Amino acid sequence: MDALIVIFLSGLISLFVAFTKKPILVLLTSSIGILAAIGLFIAQWNNPVTLFSYEGLEFTNSAILYSIAACIFGLFSILVGYNIYSKQPEHTGEYISLMVFSLVGAVCMLAFTDMFMFFLGLEILSIPIYVMAGTKKSDLRSSEASLKYFLMGAFATGVLLFGIAWTYGATGSFKLTEIATAISTASETGQSSILYVGILLILASFLFKVGAAPFHFWSPDVYEGSPNTVTGFMAAVVKLGAFGAFYKIFNVAFPEVHGFWAPAIMVLAVVTMFIGNLSALSQVHFKRLLAYSSITHVGYALLTIITVSSNSEANLWVYLFGYGFSIIALVTIAQLLNDDEDKIDAFKGLAKRSPFLAAVAVLSLLSLAGVPPLIGFFGKYLVFSEAFTQYPILVIVAIANSGIGVYYYLKTIIAIFQKEDVSEEKIEIPSLQVVVLSICALTILVGGLVLSQYKML
């Protein structure tokens, strides 16, 4: 619990430190705060704690592990964006603080035990991102991304509140365990139709937040229009928080009605995979490609929501952990290429211009494709192998989609190694980006091998 307070205070202090107009001090304040929070999370392992005896937040081992991953991705997003933020010293504090405050919301979404705290965490997570998406003021696409994300997010939040209200009407509680008990008790006499309506509304809201079909339409425009740093934060931290909460609500509060909501997710998972992959095949803009790739990966991750297993939550964490490192590495490289049009063609000749960036990009793309022995392969293997025992046909469809995805990842890799008609200009890589990209590459290479040896949750 101390870690959550430390993250919030580091964001608050960063705002005041910004008055010095020394961006490096803001960076140090936020970074030290997040690193301290990670240390406190580790110290709380095997020692679940609550917030001032309030049971709305509980930091179990599962919540701690997800929170550590969120903190790492949040810190990396701040570090890789520093060179952009520091060009406007008067706004550095706002940029970094908004990201830290959003991280507070993500942690709340990973540790909540009742619907009230879940909703509070969701809003704390989302509102700063609505602002951050529009911070590229010279680009109309950034303003469009901010407005679209805000309007769509507001409607999704309204749907969520209706769902929570209907669920409360059917069960008489906001607490996840009490909701599960009420549903279990009523199973003999039959569930109220109010409960089913509430579950469907909550499900629709979650499908929007994670970017699953048919609620995915905002993703390409928001990913493309947002600054690269914000795109990486959304793809890594926001998705991690949303999926962590998704799993918790449906597998803690609603397991007794698994047969009602699981078939809907099964169908939508298949639709999401095909829409993401088939749409990605024709993309020429890199971040739109990542957006449709993200939609496809949501389809794979949905398998963990419906799979009834004690390992599903751990498998989901490994999958999102590997995905987050790959995405942060790729958006960082796209930022260094400094291509305003954000074309895949900007990657042409990258192997010649910067062998280091080319190596990290290739590792990240192959990891997203699920090529062994990279961490992306182990994430997919854990998810698919666990789901295969219950949904073999669904897993076969997912594997087929993985094969489709290889094509558009290879298209970018081929561009990286192209030698004809490419720029000879070398790319300068700031030290912070070198550190982040090196850690990402190392994790992608050996992370899967290490994590596969341990059951951490």
C-alpha cells in the first residue's frame, strides 16, 4: 500500500519541481518515486496489505506482480519521452505528472476488491491519457485522437456504470466476493435477468477498454494520432491495467455464470483476431499497423479470461509482460526515426543506418509474431496450451491467425534490411533510449526462458 502512496506523491512533487524549469529534476523525481514504489512492492511480497484498513484495495501477490510490470512500463515511457518533454521546460512537469497519475489509476485497477474502487481507478487511469493523447499540438491528428478517445471513453464509462448499477441491484453488493456469494446462493432458484443485463454492459465496457471487436474502431486513430510515448504507454500500461481488472471481475465475481458470458467472449475473440490481422495486412503507417496488431493480441489474451484454470492469471501476466516490452521498444524506435508521416518505409535501411536499432526492432517484431525462443513465444505458448484443454478449436483458430500475423511483421523486417534507395544518414540515439532499448532487448531474449521456469502467481 505504501507503494501506491509513493507513486502519487512522486507525481504531485514533480508538478511543483517543474516550477524550477529544470526538466532533469522532474525526471529524477518521478523516476526515483517509481523505482522506490517497485522496491516497496517487492518488500510486500507474501504479505497482503489493505489501504488504512479499507478493504477496497488489497495488494496480493498477483496484484503486486501486475503492479510491478505497470511501474516498469510507466518508467520506460517517461524515460523514452524525456527528450521530447525537455524541449518545452515549462510543460515537462505536466507531461510527466499526468503519466505518473495515470499509473496510480492502473495500480488501483490491479488491486481493487470492490466496484467502487475499480471505477475510481479506471477514471484516474483514463483522464490523464485523454489529455496526453492531444499534447502534440502542431498535429491535427493528435487533437483528433484526444477528442475521439475522450468521447468514446465517456460513453464506455456510462455503459460501465449502468452495468455496475444493474449488478448491484441483482446482488446487493459492490464487493467482488460478496457478488460471487450472492450469485452462488441464487443459483438454485435461478438468476435474476437484471444480473445478466449488468454483466453484458460491464463486458461491453471492458471490450472497449482493451480494444476488442466490435469496440475497436477508436484504436487505430488514437494510436496513430497520439505522441509515440503516449502510444507506448497506452499499449503497455493501460492494456495491462484493463486486462488485470477484466480477469479479476469475471473470474472472481462472475465465475458461477461462466456459461453465460464465456460463449460471447469466445465469438468476439475470434472476430477480434481476424479483424486485427486482416486489417493490418494493408497498412502503410507503422502505428496503425501496431494498433491492428494490438487488436489481434487482444483476441489472444481473451483466451485467458474464459479459460478456467489456476494458471490463467499468471499466463496473462507473462503474455502482457512480453507484449509491453516489444511495443515500448518499437514506438521508441519509431520516435527516433522522426518520420512525421509515420510510414513503414521509414524503417528502410535501418540495419545500415543503425545496427543496434535494427536488432532491437527485429527482436521486438519477431517476439510479437511469437517466434521461439523469444518472450512473445512463451507468452503465446502458455496461453494457448492452457486454453487448448478446454477450447481446442478456438486455439487452432488462434494459431492460424498467428501465421497470418507473421506476414506483416516480416514486411517491416524486410524493409529494415533493404539496401537500395535508402538514406545514408546515421541515427543519433540518446543515452536514455539506449538504456531502455537494451533492457527491452535483453528481456525479450531471455525473459521467456526465465519466466517459464517459475510459477510466480
